[in-house]
Amino acid sequence: MRTRVEVALATEDGDLPPGWSLETIGGLVGSEGVFIDGDWVESKDQDPDGDVRLIQLADIGDGEYRNRSARFLTRKKAIELGCTFLKKGDVLIARMPDPLGRACIFPGNPKSSVTVVDVAIVRSANGEFDHRWLMYFVNAPAFRVAVASMQSGSTRKRISRGNLAKIALPVPPLDQQKRIVAEIEKQFSRLDEAVANLKRVKANLKRYKAAVLKAAVEGRLVETEASIARREGRSYETGEQLLQRILEARRSQWKGRGKYKEPTAPDTTDLPELPEGWAWATWDQISNWVTYGFTRPMPHVEKGVPIVTAKHVIDGKIELNDTHKTPHQNYVELSDKDRPVPGDILITKDGTIGRAAVVPEHDGFCINQSVAVVWLRACPIHRQYLLAIIESQLVQRPVREKARGVAIRHLSITDFAKLPLPVSPINEQQRIVAEIDRRLSVLREIGGQADANLKRAERLRRAILRAAFTGGLAATNRISGDPELRGLFSRNA
């Protein structure tokens, strides 16, 4: 049988400051307060037209009320079930992940509200403790450690209200609780401002990347080959001539059944005019085949050939580290379409559609049906140039518009094959790719710094809570004087 777990207070001598006491949540609320579980409300009890809101686990954030769900029941049913109606300011503690034991303050709702059984409700009777102080303490690292020690469950962890009731926390006097809350919220306000600035930076980087790619596919990023050739008094292979060379190679390499069928040409009626020396084509024209991977189940083994799915095509790369593996014998028995070769392009066609990557040199992998592959066996077009076109709104916009499905979106490879793309002269493609890489390398560096600082901000949020609950009023000096906090704020002022 588990005994009471005490949340230790990190002071030099290990003793509580004067006026502090060790108390459980049940002891805080006393006999007149509330510390109970939410209510067991089944699907059959709910009514989308009901006048009582049913607060879900998804609504309980780590220090924030998320307001994500939309479940309801009638007042009659709520009374019939003996539900506990929430009050503005209640502390709500999630007894299931993620994270386990997170808490927020219920801000109130236009409709009367109740909550589900996996959310504990805490309410003082006469203001015996500060609700926000308790919420912050429950979200602090020390309390999370205590929760983890009391959790149960194998597939999905949970903590019972009974075990929550066994956790004893060091409680300062009410006036100190309020001062600790004020200091936490002052520092959180500064931290939130820094995070908002970082998110604005990332949004601006995303817009700048889109502008670079747009300029690239419209022929405005570098000087055109036509202009350079004219200045130097020489000839060059135009995009139209390059396309014809690809089509001739495609035709000569035909190994399919039956008579060769010419690929679909683009409908240029509504397409913008291209720069001199450029030509419109379709993905069907420049590729040998646009298809997708195997659909049948494949056996999995610990050591074998990686199976690439849509989730492994990320940020222009193919991640092979966390893939399932299939026996080599099963791999060699697959169709050629399921085994991409270096230079092909993979595109995610299920779920988060439209992510793409060029297949690098590899020791062998196969793809399943969530990934489309553009065979480019007869195509001399620069692969990174094609990747830039796929990542641009020229392709991404119609891909989103033509996607099918509701819960999970699907890209039709037939629709994709008919999409237009601009073919520029080979030399110009190389300059475009170099200029894109030059500009985006700066973006990647700035974006990496922003991501690192966002992760740092999360660590600092935990550090603020840790500092706030390690010694009472002295915590205010500890928080304000934290050098890491000062560093983040100064970089994002």
C-alpha cells in the first residue's frame, strides 16, 4: 500500500520556512471545499444540442485552459447523473497524459459546465488558499516527480485522485502564495513576449522562403540564360528544346506493355507567361512514371531493408532511422516501382501531403502506398530545382485544393502528374539552385536559433516554477536573477 509522498522543499537545511506547513490537497480544501473527480458521462448521455458543456481532457493544458472540445449534455441529464457543476476559478487537474498531472484554472463558460471523470476538480470553500498558486505548484517539476512516483497503467499512464490526495506539498501563508503568484506571472509575461517574438520570426522566415521560391519558379531570382547568352553572343538550349530531349529519351526507354502513349501536355490557357527561353511542361512529361508504393502487408524484422512511409519524408530529406524493416528476400520480390533509385523524387501522398525529397545514394529501401515516387530515369533537370518547384505555391496550392479525404488527406497521383511546371535552361537551373541555397542557408541558421530559443523558453518556464517553490519569498530574487532568463529576454527584447 502506498503511503503519503512529500514534495520536498529545496532549502539549505531542508526545513520549512516559518509559517509554512506540509499539507495535502484534501487538507487544503478542508471539509467544506471540493476535491473530487469529474463525472462519468458516456456517449449515450451526451447531446450536441445540450445546454451544459462537457469539459474534456483536451481542454486541460499545462497552465492554460485550451477550450478545444465541443461536447454537451442537457441539464436534465447532468442532474440525473449527479454531476458536479464547475465554477469559475476551479483548479482542474488532468489525471491522464500528456503531461500527466497538468493543471489549469477553469475560466468559466457561457454555458453551465461539468467535466469528465479523468479530471479532478479542486475548489476552496472560503479562499483558504490561492487557486493560481496551487495550479502553478501542481505544474512545477517537484510535484510532477511526485505524480510520476504514484502513476499506474501500462499502455497509458494515469494517476488516481486517491494517489493525488497522498501528495503532501509545502504550503506558505496565503499572503506569500499571492506574492509568489505575482512574481511567476510577471516572469511568465516576459517569457510569453519573448516566445511571441520568436514565433513571429519563424512566421517571417516562412514567408520569406515562399517569396524566394516564388521568384525562382517565375524566373526572377537570377539573370536568365537568354539574357546572358544574348550578351555573350552565343546560343543555348532553351527550355522547350530541353523538354523535347526529355520526351525523346522517355520514348526511347519505353518498356511498358502495348503501344507507347504520349504523356499529358499542360493546358497553358490560364498559366502566366514565362521568361524568354522557358517552357511549360507537366510532371507526366518529364518523368518515366508517377506512381506509389506497395499496398500489401509486409513482414517486419529487427534487421532488414527499411520501409519508408510518409512520416519519413521530412524537410527535404528521407529519414531511415526509425523505419520498420522487412526481410531482404521480400524486398527483392517487390516491383521496381516500390524500390526508388537515386535521383527519383518522393512525395507524401497521405496525411500531411506534398512533402518531398530527392532519393540519395542508398543501400536499399522500399516505399509503401503513403508515398508517391516520380521516376526521373530520362530526366536531366536539376533535382533540387524540381524540389524547389514542388515546395513552391505553384505546386503546393493545387495539391491542397485537389486533396481528397476529410480526417486523412490524400493526394491523387493522376492529378499530380498533370500539374504544370516551368522548365528553364539547364545552366539557369544551376544558378537558381545555388541562389536558393545561398538565401535559404541564412534562413536555416536563423530558424535553428529560433527553434533552440523556443526549446529554451520551455525549459525556463519549468525553471521559473522550480525557483518559485524553493523557499518562499526568496524565490522572487531567484527568479528575477536567473541568468538564463536575462539572456533570453535580452536576445528577444
